[in-house]
Amino acid sequence: MFSASAAAWLSAWGSAWLPILVDAAVKGTAVLVVACIVGLFVRRASAATRHLVWFLVMVSLLAIPVLSMVLPGWQVLPEWFDLSGAAALGTDEPALRLPFVEPLGLVKR
């Protein structure tokens, strides 16, 4: 059905775009959940207000993939938090490296 070059191209395209599409799908789902909750609160508002809410939702859904590619990603965990699983690799280093903090002593005068 597909030639080897077409399959390779499709595989390369999928591996490049799949993370972006999954990220946009998760973020889009969150936007839609929030929009449904807002929609419940503005149910008795004017039609113009409800249309404005859904217009902004649709614009944000279109903007999510573009903004995800353009803006830098967020690093939620601090840099000293290591998720590499060094303990699972059999090394003696701890998987969680905490920064050293000098203890505060009581000063007697």
C-alpha cells in the first residue's frame, strides 16, 4: 500500500508532530472544561455574552498549538529535582538531590 519512503516519511512526520498535537489536545480539553463551567454561569446572561465566551474559547483553541510551538516551555519541577531514576539504574547516587542549606544556629550574646 505504502512504499518504504512514504512509510518513513509518515513515521518521521508523526514523531515530529505527535508531541505537539497531544500537548494541544490536553490543553484544549482543559480550555473546553473551563469553558463549559463558565457557560453554566453565564447561562442566563445575554446571547451576546454567551457568544463572546464561546468565541474566545474557539480563538484560544486555535491559538494553543501556535503558542505552544512559539513560546518557551515551562519547567515545573526545580532543577535539583532529578527524575532520571539513578536508583533504578543501580548507582549509589540518590534520585533526589536536595541543595545543601547551612543550618541556622542560635546566637548567644
